[in-house]
Amino acid sequence: MSDEIKHEWPLFEVFVRAKRGLNHVHVGSLRAADHEMALHHARDLYTRRNEGVSIWVVRSDDVVSSGPGDKDAFFAPSGDKAYRHPTYYAIPDSVPHI
């Protein structure tokens, strides 16, 4: 076994949008040879009861996130930018889900 090279399929993160949901939610991870296989496995594993309407798969290696130590740098400055808050905008009735 020491002479054998161990190959593992890449890890994918799976996100599913529920029938009544507006956003995709992380539901788990799986290993697959490629994105297409990951979609098929995700469908079989995470939407067996027809609870989803859309699936996203993303290689775990491609996910980039901020860390707890970045909290102030990423989120504190937005408090002084009032234009980012929707209270200053008139939202038409024809725009759903806001």
C-alpha cells in the first residue's frame, strides 16, 4: 500500500433552495469527480423528497470566507454608510421579496 498513490475526489459544498425559500442554504458536503457528478449526487442525497427547486455545488477549495478576526474590518465600517440601508429608498409594490 505504501507504493500506491491515494487519489481522492475533490470535496464539494452543496446548497439547496427549498420550494418555499428565497435563498440557497448550505445542506452538506460530498465528494465527486466533477461538478456534474456532484450535482447528481447532491440531488440524490439532499433532495430525495422533492424538497428542493435548485441545487448549487461549489468545490470547497473555491470557497473563500472571512474569519472571526476580520469582523471589524468587514462589517463595522458599513454602519457609517447610511445609503446602504433601504430606509432611504422608495421600493415599488411590484418588487417582490424585499
